[in-house]
Amino acid sequence: MSDAIRTACPYCGVGCGVLATPDGRGGAAIAGDPAHPANFGRLCSKGSALGETLSLDDRLLTPRIGGREATWDAALELTARRFREAIEEHGPESVALYVSGQLLTEDYYVANKLMKGYVGSANIDTNSRLCMASAVAAYRRAFGTDTVPTCYEDLEQADLVVLVGSNLAWCHPVIYQRLAAAKAARPEMRVVTIDPRRTATSDLADLHLGVRPGADAALFNALLARIEADGAVDCEYVSNHTEGLPAALREARGWDVARTAEATGLAPADVEAFLSLWVRREKVVTLWSQGINQSSSGADKGNAIINCHLATGRIGRPGMGPFSMTGQPNAMGGREVGGLANMLAAHLDLEVPEHRAAVQGFWASPAMAERPGLKAVDLFRACAEGRIKALWIMSTNPVVSMPDADAVRDAIRAVPFVAVSEVVASSDTGNEADVLFPAAAWGEKSGTVTNSERRITRQRAFLPPPGQARPDWKIVCDVASRMGFADAFAFESAADVFREHAALSRLAGALGRDFDISARADVADAAYDAMEPFQWPAGPEGGKARFFADGRFYTPSGRARFVAVTPRAPASRLSERFPLRFNTGRVRDHWHTLTRTAKSPRLSQHIAEPYLEIHPADARRCGLAPADVARVRSREGEALLRVLVTSRTPEGAVFAPMHWTGELSSAGRVDAVVRAEVDPVSGQPELKGSAVRVEKFEAGWHGFAICRARPDCGAADYWAVARATGGWRAELAGREAPDDWTAFARALFGLAETEGDAMVVEDRGRGAARVALFAGGRLVGALFAAREPVEVARGHLAGLLAAAETPPDLLAGRPGADRPDPGAIVCSCFSVGVNTIQAAIAEQGLADVAAIGAALGAGSNCGSCRPELQALLDKARGARTLAA
């Protein structure tokens, strides 16, 4: 075994440190880095499973042109030529780059430099537009620059933490555990969650406010009005360091408790409790995430939150401040280099001539962008309209993740030339490319990332790039060189790029901006390799963990700006035809469009198919029962999703995760249903507010299958596949049952008509069939079908693919008495199922989550499953109470 290499996790914006120990066979053992100040050794279930995502079975290993393998020279030359030709014939606005928060800062930097400084267009935007552009806009409007004023320690030092539109327990689990530990250590700390859904995070809350979707700004306007009414305005701070409070108050004063309760759907007593709690506790952190940002009024919502902190002076000091948690591992790094279409490198302003001139002079560039470029939604609309002639997509999958995703797919097809930098051989977006570049993946590339508290961490390579894969910064430089810009892109390493990035930030510091890491501008290669995590700024004046306690801001006046906010409902109106509000988000154990997490069988044990959360009352109205398949329709498109009936989601709204792709499901791309409405300030799309209708997919049969090779599900109308240890698992449904289940199973498992042996149990009267196929005495696959959703022990069956022998009672679908069924997986870190946990609670008298961890391991690693464990404990207590 090699020594452990310190690197950074490639998932969420927490920015955890990771220890990767290569095994010499292309894999690595993964552990949390105890020395990293973001996680102190903790990892979530996704981070813990990183070692299971390193296989090369689906990797893109060579460049491709028109779907065929090609040389690097041919692919690079074709891309450079098509971009040059488009610029020469149609101008620089005819080309565009769409990049990603999955890129390292060095990758982001060279891409931004190429587009804005050498092509001369700002048509470079990023999938970070989908997650935190509204927070950027809110910070810039209030502070004059995109400055996150807080740090993680503030969450631990606060007396009140308000989590708005943030399922921290599932989306940022390590920070959730830091918060939970702080609350346990200081029981007087209070936590409030504000979210239409009651999520796992709500279990930590002293007060959960299930606001009506989109009503957050009304609640924070009411808070601003209460701050004034209770005399809680910090008059000295406001007078000396801010401007615009009177206008903001005029808009807020009308929001009394009664009006706010009506607008938000909350009980007046809960509104009153929240307002009183916030006003009376000085150390307050208000943390928000996608539930605020992914809105057609997301920037206003962010400013409504910031207004309250400015009015009370609760900013920049320990335990207080407005805190936006980013979604992606390097969304912040992209912001630092100007990765958004309306930003310039080093937090300089594209609209300010002095800033443009400074950057152009530093780059010695021939053609500087002079106006903001096309933001993501507008960029793909321009593609559809024929205005974009050459498009390059890097490290993202917009055919799945963009709103109105079917229209985005068609828009990409309308572009005369499309290049895609990708790590997998087949993806929804990569399949539309004229040129595919094989990019280095996590574990193979080196550079830096910046987390949500402005902490820069080295991401280090610990595996060689497979095949002909190259780092993204190198691919960009190779294309730029062939476009005629060789001298400006003659970087030989990621360290070279970082030094230039840091040197450019010296200009920003001189121009009075916040982002300055110029102390690292001359870092030697060895020092770059050994660089410890650090927070910016890191310039001549040194660093700091917090901003704005001194009242110095980056606006022209040097004062923070209040923004008068008029609350607005979601842009998509409900109607008789589309009566339900459609909310989207993440699940605990998966990430983005499943390119990485779907490779880990362990991560698919918790949730293995796309689903729809729907309130029991709405389910009855729609004629839906648990485990049915639902058709979700909007004006834009439709999706087929498994039904989960739950009161966690409010009546009148439904929720679906955004991860599933056309590669892994028949119709699980939920963003095909989402309308492309955007915030007029930030350009961020409203991914949580579309109007939909839900109806039952009338299935004539349902099925579950396990098999060693990926199944061919084309004959099923509904399907979703997931990895299992030793093979695959599949959920299936169709309108009409096959006439011959054995023939259907053979086609599903890829066996010829006479190939292999079959074990069949069929009950035609009940519409049930169970078929197992063997080749050479070895199980190839097993299919379980019925008219209703199939009830079998899925975890047990999936585990048989890795078993040494196939049990004779395979088609029973459940383990025998000597092999207990663990049930659906609750703890992914240790693969502990619900039945195992319930049995241990009953038989061992386990009384709390810590006892479950001691007995079974569940909840003792990342802690993401602790809310579910607590729910099982509460259920057991309830059952004992009833029995008594």
C-alpha cells in the first residue's frame, strides 16, 4: 500500500479533506482527513464510498469525432478550426462555453481567460448558475462584491441557527453533524428550519416552519418590520455603514403577523415564535441554500435575509451572519475566476471599464469582452435560435440538469458544432457531441477548489489518468494554442495556472476588492504541492475568517445597501389543468446526474430509482397508491416516477429528486418537466416552482429483476436500473404483460431463445411470474413480475449476485428462516437495513441513536441516517405505548 495522499472530496460545497491511499491496482482506500478544518476526519456516505467509484468500465479513454475514436491532434484541431471559423464568419458572440462547478479552479481560470480575454465574448456560463447565482446577486447588491461573510465556526458559536431552504442533513451532511454536535454540547442553542417539506434536517429543529412554496421573502420582510418595531435596529451600525434602510422598511412594514401567516400558510403563533426568537438572540446565523436560490425571485429572497442582518449589525462577528451554502465542490472557485457570464476574474466587475482594462492589461489580451454574456437558460435558447454556431460543454450534463431539458437537448442538436469534455463514454449530453474529449476525473487531476467558507484546498492526483485522458486545463490550453493564442496559454502545470490566478488577484486587491490571494502568487511547485488549506483573503494584509464587522463594504459609497423587497409567488401559475407545485432536489446518497455515485452499489441501496413524494390527500385525488408509477406532466414535458406517499411534503406540492438520467431510467429526467422561468436579476432558473399535474400510469404489470450484466429494458414502458454488488438491479413496469415471461426474461438478460436453463413459477390467474435463468449452472438473472408492485426482499435478492451459491428458494424472493432479511437499507455507510435496526431496538432495548451505533454501527460514521434512526426509535416507543 502507498502512503495516503491528502486531497479534497469532489461532492458538495462543504469541501471535506480526504485521505486517499492507492492500492496499486487502480483503486484506493478512502478516509476523512482529521487535519482538515472543514470536516476534521468526517465524511458523508458519498465521500466514504469514493473508493467504489474509481472503476474504468464506463470511462471515455480516447477522443472521439462523430462517435468514432480519433487522435488528440484531430479532435483539438477540428474544435479550434470550428471555433475560429464561427468567430470569423459570425463574430465572437456566436461561440459559447458551458462549464461546471465540478471543474478545478485552474480549469475554470483558463476557460474564462480564453473566452473573455481572447475570444472577446462573455458567453461562458456554468451549471453553478443553477445553484447559487441568486446568492451571488444578493451579496453583490448588498455588499458590492460576492463576499460570503461567515465561516463554519459561526454555526457552532451561534445561539440561533436558521436553515432556510436547506436540507443540510442530506445535502451537506458533515456540516449538519457539526451543527448537531454543537447543539448537543450547548442545549440552549436553538435551530429553526424553514422549508415546505419536513426533511431529515427538520428533526434537529426546535421549530419547523413549513412555509408555502415561494413565501420566504414575506417571512423575512415580517422579520425586518419586527426588528424595527421592537427597537432592535443597530442605529449606529446602520447610520455609519449602510444605506437604503428607509425604503426597505417601507416595503416591510405592511407584513404584520396576520398577513404573513396568510401568505406563508403558517400558524400565526409559529410566525410570532420565529420573529421573537430571531430578534431576541443576538448571535444568529441564517443559512440558506437551493430552496432560496432556485426561484424566480431568489435574489430578492437572499436580500430579504441580508437586510435583517444588516439592520441589526449581526454580521462579521463570531456566531452571526447571512450564510449561503454552495451546492458544488468548486462553485466558489468558479466565482473567483469569473466563471459566470456576468462576472470578471478576481471578483472584478465586467461592467466597470477600469476593471476590464486592468484584466486585459494583465492578460495582454487582444479582445476583451465588454458586456455580460448569455446566462445558462438564455445560452441554450440562443442555441435553439441558431445564434450559437460552436458550443463547448465541460464536466456537466445539461440535457439532464437544465430546466425544460428536452428543449435543451434539441437546442444542442441545433448547434452546427458541439464539443463535450467528459469522463464517461456515454451520457445524455455527450451523446449529442461532434467531438468528445476524454477528461481526467477525480483522483487523476490536480489543482485547487474553494469551499463555502472561502477555504481553498488542494485536490491532488493519486491515480494516473487512464487511456488518453487529460486534465481540463490542458485541453483548453491545447485548443487555445491552435486558435492562435499559444503564448498566452503556455502553462506547463496546474501550479503555473494557479500562480497566474493568484497574481491577477493582486490587481483586485489594489482596486479595493475582496478577493486577494496574491501572497501565493510566487508559490514554488513544491510549495504548491504541499499547500495547506487556507481561507481567502490571503494578500499583503493577511487573511480573515469573517468580513464586514468593521463596516467596510465594496460598494461605490463604501456602505452596505439594503434592498427593498416585494415578495412574489413562483412564476408558474397553478391552474385546474396543472394544480400542483413541483419541487426538485437531492437525495442523501446520490450526486448530480449519477455519473459517479451510480457506480457504487452501496449508494444505490438506500434509493435505487426516481420517485415522487406526494401528500396522502393529493395521492387520493390522483388515484395513486404507494409504489404505483406516476406520470408527472407540465407544459414542457413529462416524467415517470415511483410513488412515495408521505406527509413530509405538503398538500398541494410534490417533490422529486433531480439525479436520474436517460442512461439509467426510461423517463426519470425530472428537469424535462421544469419550466425555464428565471430570476430577472440573477438569471437563476426556478427549479422548485413549476406547475404540474400528476396521474397514475396504468401499468398492466410491475417487475423487479437482478442480473449479472446490465439488462436491456427496452421492452418495458417504465424502467430504472442501478448497480448491485456483482451485477445490476432493475425496477420495471409496462402497460401490457408479455405473453411469454420466459422469453421476456431472456431478452431482458441478453440470452438467446435456447440459451441457458430456466426455472419458472407462474400463476396466470393472478398475473404473477417468477423466472430465473442460469448458464453453466450459474445464475444469469431473475425476474419477479406481478400485476401490482412487486413485494420481494430487494436487498436480499441483489446480494445473491455476489453469493458463492444460489439458494434453491431463490424464486421465493425472500431469505429463508436461517437468513434474516435486513430490509431496505437505512445506513449506507455500513449497509444496515431497517429490519435489522427494528429487531435490535426490540431485542436489545436500544433507547437512543448512540446505542444503535454502538450495537450495529448505523449512524456512527457520517450521521446522515440519524434522523431515520430516530424515527424508528420513535415508532418503536409509540408501539410500546399502544401495547401498554
